[in-house]
Amino acid sequence: MTIRTTLLPVWFGLFCLVCVASPATYAAGQVEVEVKGDFPALQDNADIFIGDVTERTAEGLRRYAPHAISQIQQAFKALGYYSPEITWNIEYSDIPELKLTAIPGEPVRIESRDIQIKGDMGQDPDFSFTPPASIAPGKILNHSNYESTRKYIENRAQKLGYFEGKFTEHRLAVDPEKRTAAIQLVYVSGPRYKFGDVSFDGDTYFEQKLIDGFVEIRPGDPYDADKVAELDSNLSNSGYFGAVVINASGQNAENRTVPVNVRLSRRDPRSVAAGVGFSTDVGPRVRGTWAEHWINPMGHRRGAEAEISEPRQNLSAWYELPLDPPMTDAIRFTGGYQYEDIEDVVSERLTFGQQWRHQLDNEWLRVLSLRYEKERYNIGDEPGDSRLLLPGISYSKIEADNPMDPNRGYRLQLDVTGATRNLASTADVLHVLGIAKGLVTFADKHRFLVRAQAGAVATNDFDDVPPSLRFFAGGDQSVRGYGYETLTPKNADDDSLGGRYLLVGSMEYQYALTSQWRLATFYDRGNALDNLTDPLATGVGVGIRWVSPVGPLRLDVAKGLDEELGGGWRLHFSMGPEL
């Protein structure tokens, strides 16, 4: 049967009308169950047990009625209602229908609960078990809660290496007449198994010292399946391997010792990527990356990237050495060239540096850096030349439920760099920048995105500070409704100078039309300032978001409310993750 697409809204509206008109019933073909009272869980369970019944005569429905009553009774028992009153009758319209009405009656409640963990697991701090409140005395019996508790104990025991453990008692005794239930679970764990040696086979190209750095399992450690999963994650996320297969089954144990065998295969050594993009900030751009994921058995890697747009051209390269442990520590050497011609600022910058990256236990990424920058520039008609040796420290953290299109999460970042004339530099400067973004989603459709940026430059002579260390605001990722980097202090000739301070904040609400399309409205406020008392610019607008196969795309129509600061109607287009 074919339904014209123009009729779909009509059919959908009729379906919604039926659902609203009969919230306490469910039509399952020729069988309809009505649960009296406010018992949505019982209603849902009864509907599931009955299923869909069709193509039956009135006589067939009469013969089916005792089976339907039995199914409803089973559905109610699962949720602790053992004595329902169920009546039925046959009604006629176009086709005969079996109507069942159920009164749940009084539920069975848990009278007693005896849960014992015997053996080593009972005193194991890794097994921290508190019986759930859902099976506490006085609670309505729910068979699934009992089963989930039993399964939890079994599964947890297996994960912790209590492979000989078993229930000596697992009993749920129900007295329907007294409407009481007694739970008894006695689990005898036996001894906990230990890890044996960790061995590797397959592709063993890399030095053993490097591979051992990913291993946090030591022979003799108590068995823990989470540590096996962590080893798999460490190796898979290292960037060196295309496939990782780990065998650490208790079935292979000898003398209660579980050997760990890891089979590895290298990933392709090189990858190349290229793409084109567009934003209203920089216009069309071309970007390319090249990476060599391993170049020797020590795990060294290198790469390069280039990005070209009309106002900006950038070329950079890097070389990285893994440290111990390699999943958290690395040294990266970098070099790059950048040319920018934006508004009244022309800059040409050459950079060489080093970064020590360290992932902290609290998931913050700390980067200690030292870079040398030589920059030639023109601000308006004023030329400049700077040479800076910049030690720095950076902390960053990102939490998101989806890296490409998150529904909730946050990003935090703090960068601090500085230079002094006493150490191979032409200026005394301290540069601080903080970034914060947060995203939450309610009821799957309502999204709230907030972001803030704050920065400051401390120096005894601001004229010696190059444009790369000054602040500019305005544009797609800043204050919308204003041109890219046009919000900045200006001189008497209206040339952009860059500011000592940066203050930018934004609030955005998005409504999801579908899983891929969203409407947005936003409020932006901020500026690059010479003094914190200088006025801030305000931008408001609406937009649309499309979660495309290549990432989220954003199109905004914004109005800058401060015309004296360059505000007006602007169209903004950008792409990339929200965080």
C-alpha cells in the first residue's frame, strides 16, 4: 500500500489524537487492556505481554480470553501484583474486539532481605556492594530488581576475578495470601585470581620499552577486567596500532593465575587529508594535513599542516617523541610560518618551539612550552619588529558525550605566556587568556550554549607588543553582528590597534526540529579594550544549524546594536563542533 506524502501530517495527527484520547489503554489489534487507576508500569507490561492479536473471529476471541487473562496475571506478577481482578467481554464494531479490565489489587511487599557475600570477596575493598533500596523491606516486589541484584553480584565477581564463585542460596519466596516476599541471596566467592605475565605477539616492530609503557598490569596484581579494558584502550588510542586483540580469560588460568596475551598489528604509517571550507571571518580556505604516525621502532612521529585563505596563510610542522608513560606524556618540537592581513594589521611571524604535554590524573591536559617568535608587522602606517622568547603554561579540559555533535559537555582552557627583555626578547610582556564553554540539553530538543573569553596583557610598553599578543574581537566565534576582529581600540586615523584586555560572552538557545536541524537565537556581548571601563558591543540574532556528515554547519543572521562600534546587519557562516 502506498500513502502519499501529503497525507502523512493527517495520519500523524489522527495517531496523536488517539493517543491523547485514550491515555490509559492500548489497542493491540483485536485485544484491548484497561488497567484501572494510575498504574502506567502495569499498563505497559500488560500491553507487552498481550502483544498484537489480529484476524480472529468472536468465537476465537472467546477461546483466547483465558490465555489473555493468564498473560496479564504474569505481567502483574512481575511487578508484584499477584491478585488482580480481571474481567472481559466481547464488543462489536467493524470487527469483534476483546475488552479486558484489570483491577491490580494490593501489591506484594518485601518482608525480609538476607544478602550475604562469603569468602574473600566479602572483605575485598574493590567489591563495594550496598543492596539497592528497590529491594529493601517494605518496597513493592519487582522481580526484575531482584534479578538485576543477583546478576550484578555474579557479573561483578567475574570482573574481579572470582571465577570459582557461585550462589549457594538464591531464593525469592512469595506468599500471595499474606502479600509478602522474602529474599535470600548467599554468594560464596572463593579466592580471587591474579594476573600472570603480559605477552605480546603479532606485529612486534616497536621497541619493547615503548610497548611496556602502555601496560599498567603487573604480574601478581589481583585480576580486574577494567584493567584489561584500560590496556586495550591505551594501545588502541596510541595511534600506533590498527588492531589490538587481548586474551585474558579466566578459562586460561593456571594455579589461579591468568596470563594476558596481546596481539598487535601496526596501522598504516602515513595519512594525508585535504579539505576546503568557508567562513564569513576569513572567506574560502584550503587546508591540508600530512602525518607519519610512526617513523622508527621508538615511536617517533611527525607531521605538517597548511591552511590558506585570503587574509591568512599558515604553514607548520612538528616532530614528537613519546615519553614514559607514552599515553600521557610526549615532547613535541614545532615550527611554523604565518602571514596575516586583517583590517589595518599586517603581520608576518616565524615560530620555533617545544611543548611538553602531560595528561593529569584528573583528565586535565597540561602543556609546558618554550617558543621563539620573530614577528614583523604594520599597525596602520606604523611598522614594528619583535623578537620574543616565550615560556608558557597551558591547562585545558574537554568533556563531551559526543566529540563532533555533543548534547552536553564543557570546555575549559587557560593559557599563560610571557617574555622579558632580560632573556632574548624585545619586550616585557605577560599574556593571559581564559576560555570557557558549556552545553546542556533538556528534553532532547532544548539546547543551551554559553561561552566566555577573558584575556589581559601586562606590559610596561604596549607599543612593543606584537599583534599576535594583542586582543581583537568580533566575528563568527566572537561577537556576531560585527566584522572579523573589528572590535578593537583605534587610533586617530581609525586604524585598528589591538587591545590590552578581552571580554566576550555569549548565550545561545537552540531548538531541535529534527536530529539534524536546529533553530537558534543568541545574545553576544564583548570587546577588545584598552581599559576595562570601555563600552562593550552587543549583538543579537537568529540562526539555523545543520549536523552534516562532515560536521555541524552554522548560518546566523546577526544585528550589531552599537553602530558607533561598527555594528549592523551581518550574515555569519561557520562550521565545526560546538565545544
